[in-house]
Amino acid sequence: MTHYQAQAIAAIERQQAGIENTAPWVAGEQLKDICRSEPDSAELIAHDLDVSEMSIQAAEKKIKAYADKHKKGNFAYVPPSVAEGILRDFYKLKKPDAPPDLRIVPPASTLGLNLEDFL
């Protein structure tokens, strides 16, 4: 774990103290997951959490705004992937790279096949 990952997680846990099992606490958990897997994002989050307007409570308000906008009757739900996207936008985090395509497909010219051979 890098210095910034530890710093960001500690800052999130300080903000989570006393608000267990609330929506901002859950947003903090999702941020900790991002910090653990993305050192560069952890550095940005570590710096942002020093600013009150960038707290986990402020971030959760953005998620709640999405939930309120997409509410159906008395039901509101934000899928984890959408919540992560909102958090990434709020903290200006880059989206993680897509997994590489591990399939090896040689170019057609290297296959040595001629379709006319099959006629």
C-alpha cells in the first residue's frame, strides 16, 4: 500500500467515524475500494478530502441527487456502478482502464489461407 493509499483510507475512516451504516458511510466504503486498487486515484482523494466541500458527505449528496431524479414512486436505487461513476466525476478520477483483450487474432495475411483453395 502506498503512502497516499494509506492517507486517503485514514481520511475516509475519520469522516466515517460516528456515521456507520449511513449513505455517506457507504460512499466512503466505495471510495476506499477505489483507493485500494488505484494508487493514482488515492492520491487525488487524499488531497480532496482535506477540503470540506469534497467530503464523503458532499459526495453522497451527488449520489442522492441522482437517486431522487430517478425515483420511481417511493423507491430509489443507485446501482454500485453508477454510484462509482458519480464518485469518479465528483473527485475527478479517471475511469479505470478496460481490461486488455487477451484474444490473439493474427492478421488475415499471416494465416496463409486462400479462400479459393476451398472451392
